Amino acid sequence: MKVRATIACALASTTVLALGVAPAEASTPAGAPAGGVAGTIGFRQRLQPIDGLGFASPFQRSTLIRGDRGLSPESTRAILDLLFSRETGAGSSILRIGVGSSTDDVYDHMKTILPTDPGGPAGVPQYVWDGDDGAQVWLVKQAQAYGVRRFFADAWSAPGFMKTNGTDANGGELCGVPGTACASGDWRAAYADYLVRYLRFYRQEGIRITDIGFTNEPDWTASYASMRFTPEQAVDFIKVFGPTLRRSGLGTQLVCCDSFGWEHQAPYSAAIEADPAADRYVKTHTAHFYASRASGPLPTDARVWMSEWTPNGNVWNEAWDDGTPASGFSMAESIHEAFAVGRATGYVSWVGASLGATRAFIQIATAGDGYRVSKRLWAFAGYSRFVRPGAVRVPATVADPDVKLTAFRNADGSMVVELLNAGTATVNTTFTTDVGIHHATTYLTDETHSLERIGGSRVPGGHRVSAQLPARSLTTLVLR
């Protein structure tokens, strides 16, 4: 078939990526075109909506970015650009912060707004707000300046005096949920009020928190801030918190339950769906990718986020594809799996920046100025910069089993095709589309390219897209 326009850019002496778009009248019959693998993309159709992609920055991580340990203003700005800029960075569109429960704000703790027990659930709480919240207020305002509008506040635990174990760490349960018997009484309503007050403090700072969760990993006991809920207990508290949140008039949406595994979240989602009173209040179901990854969608018709994952390991890793879970390629696989297998509507990584042997996107110097960037950031950016809030995922197929394909249509009409070549050989592939393509831009991420634009041109309206995918690479096509 004659191709009317072709974009070809030499990437290295032996690596070339080309993208071609053919006119509609030259459509090909079914089957693989010569020299390529057949595929289809239905941009006029829709699968799940997309809320965005983002990262978390609780537990004093925001103070690191702000420069509280000596990072220069220039480095702070560079890191913010890497995380939020849609021109040079990841263009993150969701920021997850932490609702504090500790009585101090040392590193890895989050300070509570209610440090003193009011003497029982009916006591008058003496809230304390410092306007900073571990630099999270500052970071949210920075994100706002970049255009971010989705802010997810998540509580790892209630204050210790509201719990069965008397501390915000090491699990324990919220007093008052089924199966608990606390001498201090039933703290469910007080905890609901506590969370709403936290939202009001942010509103006082000019910030609207759009989403709030009352539990993180309710099925995992951690040595740090943590609190247990069974599915039954989560449903019970939702029916207390949901009405309180709605009466607040703040418009914040309720999120649940951030299980430590995707499949482990399923009983929580099923329990919520089975209870009409709880189901009406939960707008987004959230799950992590630690204990289990997605084998399919969660049992809910609500929005679903993969709300936390970072690779295991105890060393800082900047590699794109070294065969470890900490590589950039593994991050790209995780994002693909969340959208394509889990039918997620959002993806939130852990964390944006941190210290030492971190699996964050960015490693900040322990003291003084300096930072380093992992290829995980660029794997994430390959999706987050271009797949925007309000997009929809669309059906896309490809014959080659080594190519992991997702495609999206943004609200502004732009179309995004993500092609992750998991094989060890270059793949030439061609897709037919149900819309005409007039402009195409190609970006490459691999060991030597970090979301590098390698081609872009006006092309005549056509219904065929061809791409050459280097081995073990992520190719992002932006079409109009």
C-alpha cells in the first residue's frame, strides 16, 4: 500500500522509529499488512473514563521538595517541573496527600489536627491547625499553579484515642464499628467530624480537596500509622461518614478502601455494592498493587483507581530495563495493567520524591542541594502527560503478543496511543482507525531516551497508523 506521508527520525545509528498515516480511500483488507502486524483502534468508541494520573506526597515528603533539608530554590523548581509540567515533565493531574494522626511531625509522621483527647466522643474537640500540614498545603498550591485540580486526602489512621489499641500505629480498630467494645465509647461520629474539619481547614487555605478516604490498607497492620477495617466495618463507617460529608456542603467525594492488593480490595467493593445505603456515598473505589495485581476489574460500577504502588527493593534504581521490579519498564507495565486489565479510571503512584534507597520518581539529597531522577518518572510521564482528566479509554487491539497497547481519546479531541514493546526485537505494526488522522507526534522512552519527541508532522486525513517499536521501549503517539 502506498503511504502518502511518513515521519522518520534517526534515533541512533541502528534504531529508527517511523510513523505513517495513510488516506481513508486507501484502506486495506482485514489481516496483517505487508511488513507489519495488524491492529485496530476505535477512537469513536469508549471503554472507561479517565480521571488522571498522579502521585502521593504524605509523611513529610512535601517538606523535602520545598527545600526544608537544604534543597535550593532552583532545584525545588526543577523538581516541581519534573512532577507537574506538561511541557518538560510528567504533567501529573492527581495529588494524594495524607490526613495526619500523630502527635508530632517528625519525618515519617503526619501531625494530627486533634492532638488532645477531648475526654470522650461527646467532648468538645480542640482542633489545632498550623496552615502548613507538613508542607502539604504548600505543595497543593504549587500543583494548583500547574493546573492540577484533583486532590485526594487519605487517612492512614484516626488519632490513637479513637482506636481500640490507643495509638495511631500498629493497626487497631476504630471504636464503635461492629466487633469493637471500647470503654471510651463510640468514636465513629467524632472521626467523621474530624475528617470534615480537616477538609474545612484546607478550604480555609483556598484549597478544595476533591476526594477523601478514611482508611489506607485496612487489611494490613503496619508499624507506622495504620488502622484495620473489615469489609463489614468499612460499610458501617461509610454509613456514618457519608451523610456527614454530604451535609458539610464541601462537595468532596468519598473514596474507599485502599486495600493493599487489587484482588484484596474486591471483598470491600462487593460489600459496598451490596449495601445500597453505603453504595450511594462511595464515588471511587481504590486499591493498591502490592499484595495482588489486577486480574480483572473490581466488582463495582463506580470509578476505580489504582491508588498506590511502588516497586519493592532496597536500592535506588535509575535504570529503564534492568530486569528488576524497580525499573522504568516495570512502572510502564504497571500502568498498562491498571488501565487495560483492571479497567482503572485513575492511577496514583507512591511517591513523587523521597530520600535514600527510595523507589520514588526522584531521589532528593539527604542534606544540602541535589537530586536524581529515575526512569520510573519517564515511564509514568509517557502516560500522565498526555492522557488527561476527562479522557476515555477506547478499544484497541494488536496481533503481536509482545506489544502491550492502550489507547485514549482526550476531551480536547487529541488521541493517545501507548505502545509498550515487551519483546527483545523491533516490532513493525500498523493500525486501522475509525477516524481520520491529520497530525501525529511520536515520543520514545527507553534506555537512552526519556520521553523524547522524535517525530511530528502534519499529515493528510487517513485511517491507518504505522509505527516501528524498538525492543523493550515505550512509544507514545499523540494524534489529532
